[in-house]
Amino acid sequence: MIVGVIIGVAVLLVIVVGLLLSRGGPRHEPGVVSFRKHIDALSPEARRQVMDRVRPEPRDESDEHGS
Amino acid sequence: MARDLAIDLGTANTLVYMKGKGIVLNEPSVIALNRQTGEVLATGREAWQMIGRTPGYIVAVRPLRGGAITDFEITERMIRLLLQRVGVSRFTRPKVVICVPSAITEVERRAVTDAARRAGAADAQLIEQPMAAAIGADLPIDEPIGNMVIDIGGGTSETAVISVGGIVALEAVRVGSFDIDASIQAYVRREHGIAIGERTAEEVKVAIGSASVTEDESQAEVRGRDLMTGLPKTVVLTPEEIRFAIDDVISSIIASVVRCLAKAPPELAQDFLVRGMYLVGGGGLLRGLAQRIEKETQVPVRMSNMPLEAVVMGAGHCIEHYDALKGMFMGARR
């Protein structure tokens, strides 16, 4: 009876530790995926938002001539 | 929740980009301190106006010189004040990406990240200025094409070849537009016997300075202190004199560009001939510099659309796409 409980607890511990190890370690993306993400983030389309945010707005022609 | 920040911590100017907002701060990298108490009296533009014009107990300094940190404690205080000015407090802890010269030492690297963390950043990462400049200059660095960028700052000049999202060749010299100002100061002192301040030297450079002969050249009147009599004196400087005075600095910058071209793989060399090199940074605005580099390297030189903001825009893009681009940060590639 006691031996059965001990074996049961040991099996349970092994399962819990196994689960923790499989989830806790750093998950690395495959090189191809992370490289593609890196390159896509540097594309002109991805950069457009920052460029538009900083680029001075074109002056309104009507303001120059006085409305 | 604080908005993440990108900082271009330049020798001459500091720019801050806020995620989702754009550039929120653009000021000279100057801090004014009370020499006796160590209290900060002013930063940025206000402190810049004090350079060379302060009473004995006040000192207005640039904590970065030649792209290097000359005073760690003052640099830390300046970063802290900058972050406070853009809304960072102990309760709002943003991620920060800081642009630094590529030639920065390990000690300086740690000092900058530690200073940012102590100033309230939750995480501080560094990125090389030429890499950030290439992103900000909107070059197609995601493609297998040779992109060459020359970043001439206040204290450093860096040339980099970038392809497929990474640096292929890099060359840096600790010479920049402040060295041009210092050369003008030294020339006026030696040849005309008058002492002028660094701000006056900068004004002369902006007014009549050039790296090669340009159209519509004019002379400039310069006022300073006569070294013999101690009295105020005015002299007239010509563009030829200034070209002669700054020639050593210009030659040193061009030599580093040539070294970078020589380091680049031959497969990329043909791209430079077709696409040219891109000039960014305040030093790149010197009249005739693009033409002089073009003449000496036989490679076309183009000016970036926003030369003063390109570096912080590149770092700003990294903060907008932090997870995808964290492999670009210094230390991440080891």
C-alpha cells in the first residue's frame, strides 16, 4: 500500500517536472522565422509610419498666397 | 504606462523620439552646473546659450566629447533630466533605445545603459549610430544591396556599409564638426592673433565654411579679443582661409570613408557606383563636403532628406518594432 503511494507520488512528480521543463525554458523561434520578421520590420512599408510621423507636413499653397 | 523612447545621445544635440508620437525633444547636449554646489542650473538650449559667457561659479559643459563620455556623473544627470522632461518618472518606466557611436568602449556602453536604468528606464538597449542613420534615411537595407551611409556628427564620423539588415563594413573616426570649429579657432588665433569662442567659430563655419569651392562665396567679419592688447578686435576672414584651416579634419573624414569602401566586399562596390553614398548628420551640411567626397572617392554622394533627424528616426523605428528588431541592438549579435 505505502509502496504504491510512493510510486504514485514519484510518477506524479516526474510528470510535473517534465511539464515545467517543457514550458519554462526559453522558446526559440526557428531562424528562418525570426530572420523574416527582422527583414520585414526593416521594409520601407514598415518604416513608412515613423517617416510620416517625423517628416514635416507639406505647406498649404493657399497659406503662402494669403487667403 | 509610459511610452517607450528612442534617444539620439549626440555630442552636439540630443533628440528624443516617443513611441506612437514622434520627436518630442531636440536640444543641444549641454548642461549648466553650479561649480560650488553641483546643482544643475539649466540644460539644453538654455545651457547652450551660457557656453563661454558664465560667471566663475557656473560651468556650462558638454558631457560628451569626441563621441565619448567625458563625465559619467554629469551624463547620467543629463539623461535623468531629459527623461523627466518627456514624462518619465519612477512610476512610469519605459523601454529605451539609445543611439551611440560604434566605437564606444565597453565601459562607456555600461555607463550609458546604467544611467538610463537609474534614470527610470525599465530596459535600456544601445544601437550603433550609422545603423540607426541608415534606417532613418529610408535606405533599402532590407534588400541584398550595398547601402553606404556617412554620419558626420559633432564628435565622430562613421561610415557603414549595410546590406540584408546588418552592418557589412564599418569605419569610425573620433573627428567631427566640433573639430572643424576648433580648427577655425586655432587658425584665427595663430594667423590673426585674436581669440574667439567656440560659438563664434561655429557661426563662422555656418556662414562661410566650405570643404571645396562653391558658388556665391562671401567674406565674414569676426569679432574677438586681441591676444596682444586684450582689446576687442574685428578681422575679416575669407572662405579660402577657412578651407585651409579645416583641411586636416576634412581629409581625416574622407580617409575614413575610403577605408570603409576598401573594407566592403567587391560584390557591393558596384552598388555604390549606381546608388551612391548617403550623407547624414549635422557635419554633412558643410558646404561643398558632398562634392569633395564625391571627387576624392569617385562615388556619387547624396544628402539624406532629414540629415539631423535620421539617427533618432532609425532608433524610433526600432522602438516601434522592438521585438522584431532586438537582434540589432549592441550586445545582441554576440
